[in-house]
Amino acid sequence: MGLLAAIAVNVLGGAVIYGTGGLGAAWVAPMLGFGSSGIAAGSTAAAAQAYYGNVAAGSIISTLTSVAMAAPTP
């Protein structure tokens, strides 16, 4: 599950971040499990982070986390 979650986060997140200049990241991040308080337990984002372990600054996961924490989500 971790590898598939990592692929999903990287493909979807990367497409939104790099394909739209980050404009759609605030809508896609919550769908993957990134929220205003961090990564939701049991989500796709949590499985991806568990697969990677520590993530580097500037990575897709860290970018989606910072976008979700800065953007107000319902």
C-alpha cells in the first residue's frame, strides 16, 4: 500500500504543483489527506509518508503539507 500511495501522491501532487503552478494544490491536497493540522491518520498521504520516512524540504509531500496548512480547508 505504501508504494502505491507514494506513487499516487507524487503523480497527482506533482501534476497539480508543476502543471498548474500550484494553483490547484489547495483543492487536491485535502483529497489526498493533507489538512490544516497536517497529514490525516489513515490517509493516502499518511501511507506515502510512512513509505518514505523523513521527507526532504521542497519535496512534493512537504509542498502539499505546507499548502494545506496555509490554505483554509472546510
